[in-house]
Amino acid sequence: MSGRSIGVAVIGAGMAGRAHAAGYRSASTLYMPDLPEVRLVAIADVNREFAADTAKRYGYERAETDWRAIAEARDIDVVSVVVANHLHREIVEGLLAGGKHVLCEKPLAPSIEDAEAMIAAAERSRGRVAAVGFTFRRSPAIAAIKEQVRRGGIGRPIHFNGHYWSDYGCDPRGPISWRYKGGPGSGALSDVGSHLLDAGEFICGPIRSIRGAVLSTVITERPVPLGTVVGHAAAAAISDEREPVENEDLVTFTATFASGATGTFSASRVAFGLPNSLAFELFAEKGAATFDLDRAGEFGFADGAPEAATNGYRQVLAGPSHPYFAKGMAMDFPGCNYSQNDLFVFQARAFLEQIAGLNRLPPCPSLEDGLRNLRLIAAVVRSAQSGREVPVG
Ligand SMILES: NC(=O)c1ccc[n+]([C@@H]2O[C@H](COP(=O)([O-])OP(=O)(O)OC[C@H]3O[C@@H](n4cnc5c(N)ncnc54)[C@H](O)[C@@H]3O)[C@@H](O)[C@H]2O)c1
């Protein structure tokens, strides 16, 4: 920290970069008002216009076009890395060498080798905090379900069935971007499936093996854009030139958890009509829970508590008795909803508390957690390629 304040920067001003920028802006309004002063210092993006717009919109002091300016800046302590996955390693290593605390987006890197090098860089960094952004761990509803499992009231999980379906790849005129490059596993599996895998392990514990994986590429080439592509959105104009799609549009697989529970998973970017559908059902020995991101502020829950005449699934509205909610929302009573955007605020707050040594919220997942997630992705790919059950190693 620079004295008694924390200087913050975000690298990448695309779809998720803006969510990080907004997250740090709101983070000091949450919970106890005892966070050191948070200075919103810089937004960096190779696209000058994006950097300037995001800096102005969210109240950051300056815009940069080169991440190295962030690594070298003396007034910056904490940096989110929110660019394409193949850029994570170089930037994270450079930031750690420059003495910054780093929150890197998921998936941590395109390869296990890259992730191991990033972990080594963190170890060399003399106490800098390096973390990965599995944002959904900050969902009050998902964290509440995890807590019910941890307490043991619904018994041992038996079956986790989850999907993360999105439709951003449905239109064949949707232009090629970094999301469609990088080989098997780097498509829907890494982009949205990484969140689902992390949620599955967050709730049910480690996955032991993967089998029955299928990777499918439905749209095999895409047009080259004439302009800039941001996030999942289509560019305004496309050229006649086309490039091959290098990774999967959808993936399905079965997992066995170390506990013996079964997991059934699918992830897609060609799920027509579903822009952002993360949902799961969890069945345990003595109860069950459901979650659907379309109704982010609630979860379904069933156990043996109510009398038989009124027993069944009940709708639980997230509220102050669940994680992150009390004083995490301006109006913090059940029914005052939150969205995926708020999870970035909870995450930013947790990361800043970690840097400030307050240690009240669960720490952000570590780079080792990011590597673990990549090992799961690699096992899914090996299962698809070999047709065999693959241990997660
Ligand atoms: N946690 C989540 O819920 C979530 C959601 C979306 C994306 N993500 C992750 O965030 C990352 C970024 O995804 P996105 O959708 O925001 O991508 P995006 O393509 O919308 O934005 C990336 C931005 O990086 C900029 N950029 C490219 N090269 C750069 C460089 N060398 N230095 C600085 N800026 C550079 C681009 O100009 C662009 O503005 C990915 O790792 C993705 O997986 C996470």
C-alpha cells in the first residue's frame, strides 16, 4: 500500500474490465467503513478510446495504453488483469515483478505451464497477493448453498448437475475474436465452463476424475471484423474474409467427485436464446438445492424440516442471513435483489480487504486454485480425445 491508501488500476476496458472498474469504485461503500482510502488511479487498454471512456465513466484519474505504465507506476498497489486469456501470463508476471498485488481473470492462463510460471512469479514477489477471479464464489445464493453443505444438514452431496449456457456464438456472422482461438478446451469450456467447474468444486469438493466428455464445434469459421470486438457482442461490421474457429462451441461431460458424488456438466456458447444461463441442481442425501442466474437473488431449497403437508422445494430470497448481503447492499433486506455485476463489487472488496490485512471475508481464490481449474479443463479435453475416464492430476 502507498502509505495509508490503496491505489487501484484495471488492465483491460472491455466487457469484464468495466465490471472490475465499477467494482473497485463501489467497494469502499460496503460493510465496515474502515477500508483504507481507495484511490482509483488508472485504466489501461491498448484501445485508447476504451481506456479513456472507462476511466472517465468510473472516476479513475488517468488512462494508459500500455500495461507496463501500470507495472511501473509508483502510485498503484492493486491491479486487475482483465484481458484475453493468452495475455494473462506476461502481464501478471510483469505486474508482480513491479511489486503489484494482482487479481487476474479466469481462466488463469491458456496452459498449465503458463499457470505454473505465474505461480513461480508470485512466489518470487515477496508477499504480493496474487489471485484469480472466480466471481461466482461471491454470489450470496451460491455461497449460502455451499454453507448448507458445509454444515452437513442436508447430508453428503450425491449429484451436482450444472450448465453454463450462453448464446453469444449462435450467429455465424458473429466475428472471430480471441474467444474462438487457442485449441480444444479454450472455447466454451474455458470461457464459461471454468466458472461452472469452480462452482461445482466450491460446493461439492474436489473432482477426482472426468469421463464421457464431448467437445463440439458447430460453426467452424467466422468472419474477420472490420472494427473492434468487445466481450460477447458482435462487431458492427464484418469483412468478407473468414478465419477458422479453433475451439469448442459446446462441451458435456461427467465427473466423479472425491466424495463419490457424481457431476454432470455442460457448457455452451451456442445455446440459442440463453445469453447467460448458469444454473445447477444439487441433490444430497437429506436435501437438495437449486440455483439459476436468471434469478440471481434466490435459490431453491428442500430438506426434511417442514411437515409433510407443506414440504417441498421452497424459494429462499437472499438476504442478510446469507454471505455478502448484510451491509453489502445499500438496501440489505430480502427481495432487494442483486445481479452478477454486484459480485464484482463483493470480489473487489474482498481483494482490497485481503491487501489491507483485514481478513474478514473469504480470501480470493489463489493462483493455485486457478491452476487446479486448468487441470480440470485439461482432464475434460483428454477425456474427449481418449474416450477414457481421466484422473484429474
Ligand atoms: N468473471 C467473469 O464473470 C468474467 C466475465 C467476462 C470475462 N471474463 C474474463 O475477463 C477477461 C477479459 O474478457 P472480456 O470479455 O472483458 O474481453 P474483451 O475482449 O471484451 O476485452 C478485452 C480488452 O482488452 C484490451 N486489450 C487487448 N490487448 C491488451 C493489452 N495488451 N493491454 C491492455 N489491454 C488490452 C482490448 O482492447 C479489450 O478492450 C477474460 O479472461 C475473460 O475470461 C470474466
